[in-house]
Amino acid sequence: MKSKTPTSTPAREKVLEGLPVGAGVAIGVVYRHDSRAVVQVRERRISATKVRSEQHRVLEAAAEAAGRIEALQNKAKRMPGAAGEELGYILEAYHQMLGGSRLVRGVQKRIAEEKINAEAAVMKEIGLMAEAFASMEDQYLAARMADIREVGRRLVESLGKAAGGDFSDLPPNAVIVADELSPADTALLDPRRALGLVTMLGGVESHTAIVARSLGLPAVVAARDLLDHAENGVPIIVDGSTGVVIVHPTAKTLSRYKRHRTDFTRSQQSLKRLKSVPAVTRDGFRIGLQANIELPADVDAAIAAGAEGVGLFRSEFMFMNRDDLPSEEEQFSEISKVVKQMGGRPVTVRTLDLGADKLGAAFKMTPGPNPALGLRGIRFSLSRRKLLLMQLSAILRASAFGPVRILVPMVCTVDEVRQVRRMVNRLVAQLRRRGTKIADPIPPLGIMIEIPGAALAADALAAEADFFAIGTNDLTQYTLAIDRADEQVAYLYNPLHPAVLRLIQFSAEAALAARIPVSVCGEMAGDDRMTPVLLGFGITDLSMSATSLPRVKKRILELNLSAISGRVRRITSEPDAARTRALVDELGNGD
């Protein structure tokens, strides 16, 4: 009797759920990226005569790794919105660690003292630093160990001349699957070759999520048990709009998601046709939509998306990745370039928002015990008055070429606003005496509301400021005491938390009572699910990345603002998070 040929049992469809961070549908095959793979390093003893040459190898490897970081920094500058800013800060920290830092010095000292090879010295030094960081009670500093490990990995790869996981071997239709992915590695992805991204760890507002959104990748994070089911080469679907990940999809499921993908693509195309359509609600309320930009090069994308102005021009790019400070002329040149390009549309320039955790090399400062709560934003600028005066003068001079507003970050007290206003008034008098052209009337002076204390004192601040811009990223982070880049608590980062919503509402009402403009320029402004809530608070100006503008405009066109204003108040009094989300979703039906 002939024996039957054994047949393999088809793999069963497995549905996983995570957090959606990049809209769209990816259908492809799994490409596993082991971001936590232990670097295999063999320790070798070296003679005293070899110490100097081994130390030189470390310096060469650090220079090579720094070169790769610089290439990524250039790519970060071309990314729109918050992605470029977030990634730029991280890469700048990596770059500084590779330039004569404690890590590099410690490795060289270990080579000399223990007479071991460079690779082993790197791994030992990282282990020692890991123990020190892990013992710290401060969660912010403890979390920075991930940055140290990343730099150490790159250093070892450069010592071994390894490619360093540049995703050059991706198969066709690859979907990246990993336990986690660093923002730097995410930036290496080419959307033409990597169709999507899904990780086991991470949060909605993590650095990696922001970079993935900027690249336009369908992405899901926090998909638990992912690596137990997703083997290399197996079919996978990633729905970045709902957070669903499906491994080994059935033919029926595959067909359904292909339709979803087609519908999403068609929807994206239709959004492009809204460029010239005014953002007016169904009941006739006009909403201002502006763009957040990092660089003058971002202006074209903002105009192409239909932005009515620049609601947030981040000035930090002029200070990053350099050993000296930009002159007033250099700052004036860059700012006026944007003002001219916008052709009469308003440009809001934020003064320097650097802190000790994201300082350019030129400042030569070390981070304090907790950089997020230390010398940053306007506190830092007021401690360097000459620097602030130079920047304010450049902005005032640029105002001669079009409408400009000055925005001050991280304001906490009325006195900070008064100090800046006195400086502006003094500069205006000096510039006019010299015959320098500036706008008349002078540019309005506004403040960022991103500290809970500022939101609670918004009525007093509104008496001193000409306008408010609510920065929801930091406001949420500070209100909930959550580092959104820390996956251990990232799931708690919730802009719909009643405390966050009440602070936004209180700030908006204080601005409206004082008859000053108020806008939102954080990530919340670009989330079309949140549009009805913000408009219901009386906020009629939103500023976001250019890529989010069409989607938010479409939501505005569907809304009846008169019908939802009263219902928004129910949301701020709802203590249950699930119920809050349901109420927000109900607001979006346009009725």
C-alpha cells in the first residue's frame, strides 16, 4: 500500500493589536530586525606596544560612526514637522557622544589599563555605564541608557567595519518587524522598499512613531507577542489606522485589506484636491490652517499643502550641529528667506527652544539632573541675554519683508513675558534710530502654553501676551509626568486625559476673554480626531506638519461647529478614559 505524502498544515491567521501611529495599510512579507541583538565581541589581550594603535582605532571608528550620524542628520533636516526636530536632537546627542565624550575617553583608558582590544573595551565601558545609569532613581536619566547603548553599538560596528543595519538587504514588499526600532534606524528606511513598520514596544508619541509618520509609513507599535508569530518571509498586514496586525492572513482577509488599501489611496488623492478650498465648517465658521516648519526648505511643502501661513517656525536648526553660534546676520538671512517665500502669509518665529538635553556643541553646557525641568526654553535664553537680543533683532529686521510674529517657548511666569517685551521695545528703538526698516506696527509677541502652571495662570499671562500658541506635546507630557519616549510609560501618554483637556480649555477661554488670538501647534493640531474638540473649545487656528493639513481640512469641512460646541463640555467632565474616547468619536460625525 502506497503511503500518503504528508502535507503541511496551513498556518492559522493570527490577529494582533497595537497602537496605530502611521495611517495606511501595508501588505507584504515579514522582515525581522533584531534591534537588541547582542554584539558578539571576543576579548583579546594586547601588548603594551599595541595600546596606542588600538586607541587610534577607537578614534578612527568614532569618526566613521560620527560620519554616518551626520548623514542621518542631513536626512533629518529634510523631514517635515516634529519628526525632523525630534530626530535632530537625538542624533546631535549621538554625535556629541562620539566626539571625545566620557564613553570614548573611558574606552581609551580601559585599553591602556587592561591591555585589551578596542571592541572589548567598548563593551566593558558600556556595561559599566549601564550599571551606573540603572542605579539612578531619576527615570529620565536612567532612560538615556538606550542612547548610550545605541552609540556603543555603532562604535563596535565601525571598529568591525560592519554596515550597521542599513536595511540594504530588504526583500521586495518588506514589512519591518522588530521588538523596537531606534529613531535613527527608522530614518534609514526607504518608503519605496519598506512598506510598513510594526514593533512590540513604543508609544504613539515616541520619537520613532513621529519619524515613521513623517516618512508616510503605515506603522503600529506596542503589538505584544509580535515576534512569537511573525517569522521571516511570512505574509503580514499592518493597518496603521486601527492598530491591527495580521500574520498569515487568509485569502478572504487579504482581499478585504486590499480593498482598504485602495480606498485609503483614493482618499489620499482626493485630499490633494482640497488645497485651494477654504477651511470653513458646514455652518460657516472659518478656521485658520497653518504649517509647522523646521527649515526654509519646508516652505514649498507648506504652500503645496495649502497652508495659510507658518504657525511655528522652529529656529533651532540654525544652532545645531556646529561649534560656533550663528551671527545676527545669518539668522536674519534665514528668517527673512522664509518670510519672503511665504509671500505675505504670516510667519510665527519661535525663539530658541533648546535645553541642556538638546544643546548644540557651541553652548558647551552639560545637562542638569533633570533636563526636562531645568534650564531650557525662555529660561535658557534669558540666561544668555546677548544671544536672545541677537535673535530678536534678526526677527524684527525680517519683519520688514512680510507679517511676522514672535513666539516665546516654555513661558511660566508673567515676569518672563515682561522681560522679553522690554528687550523687544529697546531693540525697536535702537533699530529705528539706525534707520533700519522693521514692520509698523511691530510684530506681536506671543507665548507658548506648554507648562501646566502657564495654563493655570493663562488669564494673567493673557494680559501680557499678544497671542497664545498651545504646545500640546509638552503640555501633555508635563501634566501626566510621562516621558513619551519611554516605552515603560508611553501607553499612559493620553491627550484625552481630562486634566490635559481642561488645561487646553482654560487657556483657550482665557485668550478669548482677553480678546487675543489662540492656536494649537502641537501634534494634537494635526490629529483630525481631535479637530472637533479643539474647535469646540473656541480655538479657530491650528498649526501642524504640512502632511496633516489636507486631512484636518477635510474634517473641518464636515463639521457643524454650532452643534458640537455644547457637547465638548461633557468631554472635559468625563473621568472615564474609554467614555472620553467614545464622546470624541461621536463629535466627529459632523452632526
